[in-house]
Amino acid sequence: MKTIKMKNISRRNAIVLMLGTAGYLMSSKIVFAGKEQVLKRIDEITKGKGAKELDIFLDLPEIAENGNQVKVNFEIESEMTKENYIKNVYILADGNPAPDIAKFSFTPDMGMCSATTRIRLSKTQNVVLVAENNKNEYFMTKSKVKVTIGGCGG
Amino acid sequence: MSKIKPRGKVPKKAAMDEVIEIKTLIRHPMHSGRMKDKDGKNIPRQIINSFKVDFEGKEIFKMKLEPSISTNPYIAFPYKAKKSGTFNFEWKDDSGNTYTMKRKMTVS
């Protein structure tokens, strides 16, 4: 019975059916931020000036077994005086639904420029740190985090 | 849902010019707006979107949080002890609720 029913589907119908399925699969897929969007955000943050790549201490695990709780810690060398201090630090990522993760605003009262938090990473991706000092100069660094779900090392 | 309660760790005593570490944690689900409940319905976005710390009325640290911050946001940051006083911590969420916490520190 089933084979007869299958024969009743014309070629045109089959194509329509296939296109429909493909369309459904594509629309249900999550759209990730991607590298272009991160670059665009860096451009917005730096007001088109661009950020100088610098060796900033950005501590992230190389492999994160659980993407729901990834510890981020950074430390930027700065005098932290009124004349010279790090004003803002942005954390961006290119594999999450949105590029922005967090923005930290520092003051000279803190004595040093560092902070720790926990973030979500939906897949293996680059985490980018952009720092801005009070002279409107921008610095950046990035780190790749491999996210394995279930911890099987894949 | 468990009650939203902020927690913080600030050293009670600090030496002059010592850089102390302040650790905070707030119990909050941080619904990103992309997750579904048991019935397959979308859970609306509900996150802590800002965090602010004052010391004796002067703002010392601020953070803007996005949905990519984990459940129960943990934030740690340094502070250079100059005088005794009170820290005021303030978290704000998407529905406009504010959660506050106070911590005292003595500088010797």
C-alpha cells in the first residue's frame, strides 16, 4: 500500500516538499554573531580608530567542558591614576547569538585593572577583549575557547 | 523560583593602600530569551542588565551585563583601600527591580 501511495506524489510535488523542508531547517537554525559582526562592533566601540593588538592577560580555559559557565579573568597593566587609567573594557564573542557579552567601567580608585566573571559560550569560538583608556586609545586581544558539550573531548 | 538574593565578600579590615578583592554573586536565572520551558514555550528575556558599586557615595565600578553572562552572575574586582567606609552594591534587572547590598570595611 505504501509504495503505491509514494508513486502518487508527482515530481513537482516532491520538489515543493523538498524545498519546504529545507526552508524549515534553515529558518529554525540559530543565527550566530560571526566575525564580521564582532569587527563591526570593534569599529563602533573605537569610533573607527581601530584597536591595537596588545599582549593583555586574558585568562580563559583552552577547552570548556560546559559552555554555560566559562570563567573569564583579565588583568591590564595600567598605572590607574587620574592621568592615565583604563576606562572601559568590552568582552565580545563571535559564536554567540549576539556579539556583546559585557562592558566593565573602571575608575582610578580601584588601584588596578582586573575583573572576573562567568560567561556563556554556545560553541567553539573566539573571545575578544577591547580596552579603552582615558586618552581614547584602544587595545585588544583575543583567545580561542574550544567548547565541548558533554565533556567527551570532541 | 528561588528568591533573588545578592551575596558579597569584602574583607572587614584592610591596610592602607592595600588592593583588596571584592567578590559578588547574585542568585538570578538570567533567562536569555532563547530558552524554552517544558511545554516548548519561549521563556521571555529576564536578565540582570547592570551592576554598580559606590564607596561612600562615589561610584567606583560599573558593569553592563548582556544575555551571554551565566546564570547567577559572579563578578569580582579590585579596590584600593584608602579610608574606612561602606560599599553600596546595586543590581538592576529587565523588569526594573533593584537589588542592593551594603558592606563595611575598616582601614587601619
